[in-house]
Amino acid sequence: MHIEYELSAVHRLLKRQNFSWISSRSIHPKGDQARQEAFKKL
């Protein structure tokens, strides 16, 4: 069985089940993880 959903329908289903749609932040491919961690410690 194959079922297709629109994104808005997925949001409604999640809300009905008391879930929320959470997406992660993207990471830039040229980003320097060590420099970012050092900046957080300031």
C-alpha cells in the first residue's frame, strides 16, 4: 500500500497527536566547528 501526504496534512496529523514539527538548523559546509565552540565559551 502506498500513501502520499501533503506537507500540510502531515502538520495536521502531528498536531492532532500532540506532536510538533521540529527541524534542526543547517550547518554550513565551510563552517569551522572548533571556532564555533570557542565562540560559545566567550
